[in-house]
Amino acid sequence: MRVFVGVKRAVDYAAKVRIQADKKAVDISNVKMAINPFCEIAVEEAVRLKEKKVAEEVVAVSIGPKQAQEVIRQALAMGADRGIHVTTDMRVDQELQPLAVAKIMAALTGEHDPSAWLLGKQAIDDDSNQVAQMLAGLLDWPQATFASEVEVSEDKKSATVTREIDGGLQTIEVPLPAVISADLRLNEPRYATLPNIMKAKKKKIDTVDAASLGVDLAGQIEVLEVSEPATREAGSKVEDVDALLAKLKADGLL
Amino acid sequence: MASTSAAGSDITGFTRELFMGRLNSKFMHPFPEPKEEDLETLKMLVDPFSKFMENENDAAKNDRECAVDEAVKESLKPMGAYGMMTPEEYGGVGLDHTGYARLVEVVGAHDLGLGIHLGASQSIGYKGIVLYGNKEQKEKYLPKLASGEHVAAFCLTEDGSGSDAQSIKTRAVPADDGSGDFILNGGKIWISNGGLAEVFTVFAQTPQPDGKDKMTAFIVERGFGGITNGAPEKKMGINCSNTTTLNFDDTRVPAANVLGEVGGGFKVAMGILNQGRFGMGGALTGTMKTCMKYAAAHAAERTQFGKKIGEFEMIQGKLAGMATRLYATESLAYAIAGNMDRGVTDFQMEAACGKVFSSECAWWVADETLQILGGLGFMREYPIERIVRDLRIFRIFEGSSEILRLFVALYGVKAAGDDLKPLQKALKNPLANLGAIVGPAVSIARARIGAPEKPSLDFAPAQLRPAADVVEDCAARLGAATRELLLKHGKGIVDRQLPLERAASAAMEITAATAAIARATRAVSRSTDTAALEVSLANGFALEAGQRVRALIRDMTPSSEAGTTIDPLRRDIAKSVIAAGEYPARHPLGF
């Protein structure tokens, strides 16, 4: 089976972000970018499926500007076989929105015939958590979101997926092809090794212009304003526990 | 990435020229850098490697337990950390010098002891096989060494032989069965990885046809027999690296395991050390950046007398001194690595400067960090005390600061002497060679009255003129002072270590300052976001270094107060100390 994995290039989780002067977006001109952590988990899962000989081919797909190739290379270094780079100059953290991403992925699906899409459940830049669901809808495939465990049946016709839901764990079975989105505890991604990064340079990345796929890329949502979280107010010190309780009560917190 | 081009092969070294009052700016400017695609690859390598070091390696635990955690070592093997520069065809990562410097910077930022464990294997332990091994030796040894399945050790130092490497006593004599094998006997001390290594690069005296001994390098496997190592030494720092004695008792080494040529061992040893030295600048840059983080955070957070201590000028002075030294060290480290990558072969003096400069700046930076942190810095919960302990050895091993200063000064002085030869020859027969005398003599005279032929860093943009002016002035002064020293002492200069020490220190500072200027020049020409800051760092370093260098050069000349009075005094005092075997003065109370 062939597994497609989505890899998004997002602001690094540890980076300190600033807002653009026009307050319309985060300033990403000089910020450290990295593979979206949930996408990294999806890549790891796909590579493990390959190592278990369940998947024959793992294809890493990223949509974005030239630098999106960096995260594809990272997926290749982790063990993906080849990459597809869908090029667009739209900002993927807000201009190119989940529905358009899902449409691009649906268009690629028709052409490449994967047995599954493995996606991160959400990206840490826009926190949308919509692409997997929309893609399943567009393809009319079953969806298994927030996966914390994935087991593909021996005949590769279905997958048993454990989902993290509010009340605990839910185990479902979905026929393949399906869309699966990875939650935080699905696995711990490996560190790409230096030799594998060197080898990844030689793996193939195909480039497709997003505009050539015949899908509507226009956004459905307009960003009105982006603002920084309120800064934390200074705390105050109290003498003892009694004073603490009194203060909490006075502030209506107890 | 190991795309060594021949483009730079005609570029000669920078530091030697300084002793003749010249600035060979081609070495530094344009500041060497990898090709765009190599940079992209390197960027990809740095990220996971940094995350691994950050999340998986616990330097404090390694230090406490005096060993690198086994799980970390196991993870580092597939990571490629044991064979970063080993060619890909032998299973290594195949990095160039710049790439290696950048990755060991990551190691140096986290754990110098681990850095020594890794470096002792690849940077010196089996570097000889990469540099001088034949095809069979490379095929046999490199794959297992690059993968970390085996580690290597470099075995030169002996009980009676440290800086004077030629004096080793370990001997390898041809076996009397006519097999061509060698029988190795002797003892080595302070061998990094000595207790862990499977493969050793061993230096031993071998008898020559003329009856004299000459050094030969051998690849020795632990399995050859007769090899024992002592218990791990208890050390001040780099505790997780394994350091032991090593004994060879009738170890039979096949003829095929001679590394390089029989009798060519000294050249092999120096080649390995010269080639490996550049990495230290990279590693220590990382260490200094870690120190800066702690110092900056503490300066911003700690309140005393109602102010953040970073608002006080004394702390600001320290932070600025740390940042400028770091900038100079980093610039020099990457200038050297970049030149090695573009095929420059004349980098030995610069690499020696880089080793001394980086180890001394790192020591200074760590010490100032500890001072800024005050009592906290002294506590085990903070990493600074460990970093200080770990750093101390860097001024001693792989060529001590003293021996490398002599190396730099003597090569510099020799070049200046060769430059003066026509003059000296002419002086022997002055009447016949009037023309030959007049030229140099005039320039010497000019140098004496402070108007030498002006060396130039004409590439520096206006913002960096303050730094460039200092470097130009210092280079001219060093050239003039070296000539004066030579004319006074002639060949006797080799024994005048005090002025030589000053000359080397001056040359090192000028070399580092020029690297900083060249790098800041690039930042200005590209209008990078930190260009203005880099200009300040380069100017700040050069101006401060200039003050030190002018004092050093002033004290270099035979007619100076240092030359006429202070140095003779120091020599006499030292003689008294040695003669007494202790502090020689009478107690102020008389008992």
C-alpha cells in the first residue's frame, strides 16, 4: 500500500513570534520554521508502517513556497521514499485555508491512488484541525481522527484505530482507503540521523504548481486582526497561608 | 558536501605575513562560506542533532557518573556522530570542515566531555587513517569506526614526552622471523578513549638503516594482543571522557598496519593534529554561547540595589567583552574551516592561533559568566562550574598554549628572517651590495620612526574603519618589531621566548580581529539584520585587542623596558625559585 503524509512547514514551537505592524498576521520573515510537530508524528507513523512492511511506499506532501521543501527533506530523512511539493506563494498559515488544502490533497489523490492519508491532527500555526475531516468528506473516505494507535489488518483492507476522545479511548475500525489524523501520543518521532539526511538529498521531490490542479484556492475566512496574548500582570507576595486565603476570597477566587 | 575545490589552493596563510608587517587579506576576505546547497544540507543536519543533544544527553549526569550514558552512545552511533567527516563511501557522513565545525559547536554547547569522547575517536584517533591510510587500511577500518561500532584513540603522549613529541620511547622493532611484522613495546599516558578503543593510532620509534631511531605511525587493534589499559584517570573536568594509560607488551603489528611511511611518523602525528585543531574553535564557540545565555539571563533578571544588575556598567563591560571575544573566536573558527574547504593548504599557523585563541577566550568567557552569576555560578546545580572545569584542559592538550605560541612565533620569525636574508647577506659585504642594503634599510629606518609601508585592509567599509585602522597599524608595528628583534638576536631569537610569546599573542589577536572585520564586512555588504551589531562587535573587539597588541609589541623590542629590565628580572626571579625549590623570600615576620 501507498501512504501519503502531509507535512506542513510552520513556525517552530520554540520560536518567539511577533505580530506584523499591520496586525494582520504573525511576522514570519525572520522566524525559525520547522515541520509541524503533529505532521512529524504522522511521518513517523507512516515510516513505521513501512518498516513493518505494511506500507510499500511513503510519500511526503507539502504545500507552500520554495522552503516547504525543507520539511519534505526532513520527512525523507526520517524514511519517506519521495516527496511532492505543491507550490504556492500564498501564506499557508492563513491565506491558504483548510478547505483549499483538502481540495489540493483530494486532487493529488485521484492522480496517485494512495491507500491512506496520514495527517497531523492540526498545525500549530493556525490550529484549524479541519483538513483531515474535510479531505475525508471530499473523497468520501472514512476518517479516523486523533489517532493514538494505528493497526492495519493483514489483508490491508482495513485499519483499527484507537482515538483519544474526551471520555477516554475509542477504538474504531475503518475500511481502507481512509484518512487518519495523528494525535500527540501516537508515537515519539525519531531524530533524523546525519547519514539519512545526506541520503535524503538524493531522493526525488516532484513539483506541482497548485494553480495547475484546477481547484479553487480562495480563502473562506478573512483575518481581521492578530494580536499578542495579554501580558501577565505582576503578582504580589503574601506573608502566610491565612493571608493568601483572605486575598483569594477578597478577589472572589475562592 | 566534501566538495573540496582547488579554487583556494593558491591562497597562502594570513598569520605568517603579519610578522613581515603585511596583511594577506585574501585569506579572510571575501569571508569564505559554503555553497548555498551545502548550507541548506547543513541546516537540516543541525536541527535534529541539536534537539537530540538538548533532549537526550544529560551532561551533568555524564559528569557525575564519569561516563557517557550508554543509551546516548547507542543513539549517537546511527546518528552518524562518530564519523562526521569520514567519506560517505566508508559509511561516514562526509561533512566538510565547515559542517564539522558547525556540528561540534552543538556538542560543545551541551557537553564538552562528550565532545572529547567523539573527537578523540574521529578528530585524532582515526583521522590518520583518513588522511594517510592506503585503500586497504581505509576499507578495513573506516566503516566500523565511522559507524561507532568501534572507537579509536590517538596514542602519542608518554610519561616523559609531552610537548616534545619527538622524544617518545615506545619502540617497534622488526620481528626476527623475517615476516616484516613489528614488535611493539612501551607505555602511553593520558590516552582519551584508552579504555574503550578498539583501534589505536600508535606512534613509536623504529630503527633506521643508519642506526638511529625515527618515529613511525601504526594502526594497532586491541586484538593484536599484549595491550592493557589502566583504570580511568580521575580528572578535574571532561569527566565522562575516558582517559587511561596504555601499555604495549610485545604487541605484534603486521607490516600492513604501518600508517604512512616507516620513519614518517612525526609528519603523520603533526598532520593529524594540524588537521584536527580547527574543530576546537567550533566546539568552544558553542560553549561560549551557552555561557552567554546564562550570563545574559542573570543580568536581565537579578536585582540588586533596586536595579537589574545588567544596568550596572561593570556587568555591561563583562557582557560586551564576552560578546566581542565570542564574535572574534567564531569568525576565526569559520574562516579557518572555510579556507580548508576551499582547498587552502597553508592554514597551520591560523589553526594554531584558532586553538589558542578559542581555548583562552572560552576560559575567560566562562570565568566572567561565573563571576556574573556570583555564588550561583559556583553551585553544582548550575552548569557553569562544570563548564569551567571542562574548559581548563583545552589550553593544555592537543598542543599547549605555550608550545603553539612558540610554533606561531618561530614560523613567523623564520619567514621574516628569510625576508631579510638578502639584507643580511649584503651586510656581510656592505660595499659590494650597497643597492641591496639601501632598500630594506630604508624601510627599517621608516619602521623605526613609526612610518612603515602601510599594510592595508582596503576591503573594510567605512563603518569598520576604526577596526581596520587598528589592525593595519598593529600589523605594521608587528613587522617592524619582528625585524628589530631579528637584527638584534639573529639565530639566538629561538631562545628569547618572552618576546616570542608576545609576538605570537599579538599575531593571534590581529588574526582574530581581521577575521571578525572580514565577517562583519560581509554582513554589511548583505545588509543582514544583525549587520549593525556585527560592526559594533568587530570594532569593539579590534579596538580592545589593539590596546593589548600595542602593549605586547612595545614590550617585544629589545630596547624596551620589558626587553632591557623586566624580562631579565623575570628570568632571575625564576632561577631563584627553581634553585630554592619553593618560594624563595624570607617571611615578612622572619619565620
